[in-house]
Amino acid sequence: MEASIDPVAGIEWLAGLFPVRAPRRGSLTVMFTDIAGFTAYAATRGDRAAARLVHRHDAAVLPAIRRHSGRILKRLGDGLMAAFASPAAALRAALEMQRAARGVRLRIGIHAGAARSRAGDLIGHEVNVAARIAERALGGEILVSDAVRGAADGLAAHFRPARALVIGGREPRPLFRVEAAACQTAPKARCTEGP
């Protein structure tokens, strides 16, 4: 009998060995991903088809997280929560994910801010903001906060204003839709265009 290891499961297992720790000072960048319309898809197509769709999500998302030194914090059914050392690293990973997401309407939300570590997880208001941003993203879209947009110097991407995120008791948080610059999507293109 021959045993095989699923490369996606291997990546997750390795990521679990190195839990994310929030920095004592400064911020951490948190990303949430999920599949738009997943509940309806699973209801109409069944569990096997839903599992294949989640596998396609993982094939698009996990390699980009690894390449950009991100850490998977936890699985969230049809998506996940990951952390990156910088907004630029998270944005580069998100742009790669969207290019690789064939047949998956991937939604990505990214925010940077302070967080607290708790048993290998991150908690705090800024983490909640990142989750809310992801909920607002449409399928095939990357949505980021002003904190992420402001720290994305030199990244070949365009930022279009979106409707601000309103959370009770706080000032509205400006949001931006991210699109890869045209030169970024051309094969083997080099681009120096800034945001």
C-alpha cells in the first residue's frame, strides 16, 4: 500500500508548527479569504463538489501565503485567516491568489493594526475590522483598509475608493478595491508603477 501526502495538508501542518506572535510594538497585517457564494454552491452541488471547490481555493491561496512569508492562523470553513509581517507582503500574496483562483470567486479582505496573541490566534478590534472588510468584498475582489493602502508604497497596483466601513462607536474606515496594474498581469513584464 502506497501512502501519499496531500501537499495542501502538508503546508497547513507546517504552518501550525510556527504560530504567529503579534509584535510588542507596531502592527501586523491580517488577511481573510473565502469563496463568494459557497453556501449556495454547496447546497445545490453537494458536499463532494464543495470539497473540490475548497481544494481549488487552497491551491490558489496557500502557495502565495508561503511565498510571501505569511502564516495561516486558522481555517474558516471555505476560507482562512492569515497574518503577514507587512501590508505589501499581504497585497502581493493577494494579487497572486486572485491570478491563481481559476473557477473560484475568491474574496479577500486585508487590514493592518495592533492585535493580541492568544493560544496561537490573534484577537482584537483590528482583527475584527479585517474580518468585516473581507465580508464586504465581492467575488474576485481584494478589499483593503486605508492602513494597508497607505503602507503599499511601490506596489504595482491601483486603489479605487469603496464605500467606507462603519462600525458603531468608531469613525468610518476608508476602504479601497485593489487591482493589479496592467503591466503586472502581462507575461514576464517588469513594472515600476506605484500605487
